[in-house]
Amino acid sequence: MEVLLLGIYSAIVWFIFIKMKWLPWNIGTQVTVVIIPIVALTALILTLNVVAPSSADVRVIKYVVNIVPQVRGRVTEVPVEPNRPVKKGDVLFRIDPTPYELTVRALEAQLANAIASSRELNEQLAAATGKVAETRGAIQQAESRVREVEPRLELARTRVAQNRELVSTGAGDRFALEKAEADARELGAQLDTARSATVQARAAEVQALAGERQVRQRISGKVDNEYAPVAQIRAELENAKWELSQTTVVAPANGYAINVQLRPGSFTAAFPITPAMTFVEDTYQVVALYAQNELTMVEPGNEAEFTLKAHPGRIIKATVDSIVWAQGQGQVPNSTQLPMTGYGPMPPGRFPVKLAVAERDADLFLPAGAVGHGAIYTDHGHAVQILRKVILRVGAKLDYLVLKLH
């Protein structure tokens, strides 16, 4: 663009001074003619770099996911093809599910047994509660018998005392005395039996309460109102089912798998440093790197354009999403030593500007690692920004040139 402007300026100078000779061509005019383009181009370039800064380092960055299976086992199938587009949820590879299926079946059997045991404990608790109620009924019955026999025995003892007094005075009947004594002894035996039954019933109650407490303690361990052993086995079963589902590894997003070395018969494991394959997502970021003083007027929302050598001649519209005001030179490693700033002057750092691709170019395929040029148009100096757009478009056309000698 600068060459074009100089060419136009040279044509005007030739027309005025040489062709038409409207002004004299002497030392003074010659110096003036040379100084004017130098000053004008310098001012124009300096202004343009502030109001419409450009970057020769625009990069397309894509997310890369290392596919690591959650379970270990022998690979049985690898249906994915390298460098072919796949959709989210498509199968990448499968692991032999046999051991995990067996684990699920075993835990299902254990769960059934645990549920049966919990039901049995409930029945034992009901039986223990009934036994406690039965012993308490026996206690009440024995105590009622004691309360019934005690007054009768007291009356019998009173009659024995009365008959003895009558017999001692000669007015009583000895047979009546003997009968009263026999009745008193019988009632005393009945009272002893009733009291013994009360003691036995209370002992049975203590034993029944102990059995009930034991059953309640066994059944008291619950998780979400479920018997603890049942909840434990159920959780193990859910984990086993999850592991079984992980034997089929699917694509985490839309993209494509690269460097697919996995083959049926290979053994793979859940080890992060040895991924089974590498997956590149279709989701991308476009980042343009700028010098620090070029971003003084750049704000989120500013219009931007960029070109990529992968799409020669194409101007891709975008807007400024954000400026990443951070870089590695702004971080000091965590160490017990003094911070190292290098043995010489550090090169000036650049800050990345994240660009959001416009809707019209949203479906354009941008390969990971593609590079190009870009420009940001701030809210200032709109009159001179046309020059930046022309320069960017000329550079896009030059991307068609393949400068190789072999």
C-alpha cells in the first residue's frame, strides 16, 4: 500500500513539475518533494498502527483431548477411522465387557441376598416385639394372680387364728381348724407360684428386650432409609454397571481422532500418561498476538478481520472477544531461590487478543495451527482504517503465491 501511495505521489509530482512545469524544479522544491512523503507516510503509519493495529501472527487453536479409558481390558473393536469427522457420542473403541458383566451379575445376586436378609431382620424385629408384648402380658397376669391370692391368704390366716382361739377355749371344732390351716397352706403355695411366675415373666421380658435391641441395632444402620448392607451392595452394583458402560468409549465432542494406533487385541488401561488416542475437537479459538503498546485503544466488541494461508484470498470477519492481559513473563516460579530474570534483556512480551468469528464465517473450516494476518479496527480514526483494509486484502491475494523453488 505504501508503494502504491508513493507511486501516485510520484505521478502527481512528475505531472506538476516536469510535464506541466507549473512550479520550478529546483533544489528547494526537490527537498520539499522528498520531505513531504517521508513525513506523511511516517505519520500515516504511526496513526494506523494505533487506530487499526495489525498482527502478522494470527493463530487457530483447537482443543485437544487425550482419550484415556476409565477401565482396563482387551480392545475388541476400533470402528473410528483416523482423520475422519465424527459426531459427539460416536463409538471410538470398545473393550471386552465380559469381566465387568460377570461382576454385575455377582453383585445383583448379592443384592438379592442382602434384600432378603433385610426382610428377615424385619420379621425378626416383629417377632421380638411380639415376644416383648407376650412377656409383659405374662407379667400382668402373674401380678394379677398375686393380687388375687394375697387377700384370700390373709383371710385364711385370720380364720386359722380364730379357730385356734376357739379350740383352745374348748368352744371350737378341731376339724374346722385343720381345714382352715390346709386352706391357708394351699393359698400360700398358690401365692408362691404366682410370685415365681412374676419373676420368670420379668426375666423373660429382660431377655426379650435384649433380643429386640439386638435386632434393632442390626437394622438401625440405614442410608436413605435403606438397610446399610443393601445400600453398600447397591452402590457397588451401580459402580460395576458404570464400569461396564465405560467399556464403550465414545467421542467427547464433534471432531476427529488423529494418531490412531489402537488395534483390536491391544490392552489398554486407565493411565493418563498413556492415552489410547488423541482427539481434536471442532471447537476452536482464534488468537492474534500484539505488542503491548498496540492495544491502547483496542476494546472488546471492536471490528476485526483476519486472513489465513489455508484460505488464500479470503477475508474472515470477526470481533474482539477479549484481551488476555497475562503472559508467562508475568509469573515467578514458586521456589526457595531468588527470582531469575535472565542473563540479558528479556524481549518485549506480546499479549493475545481473542477474536470471535462472525456468523457469516462460523461454518468455515479452520484447521488447527493455521496462521495468518489480522487487523483490529478501533472506534477512532475511521478515515484512515480503509488503508489497513486495503493492505490486508492485498496480502490475502498474495497468499495465492506459493514461493518455492523445488
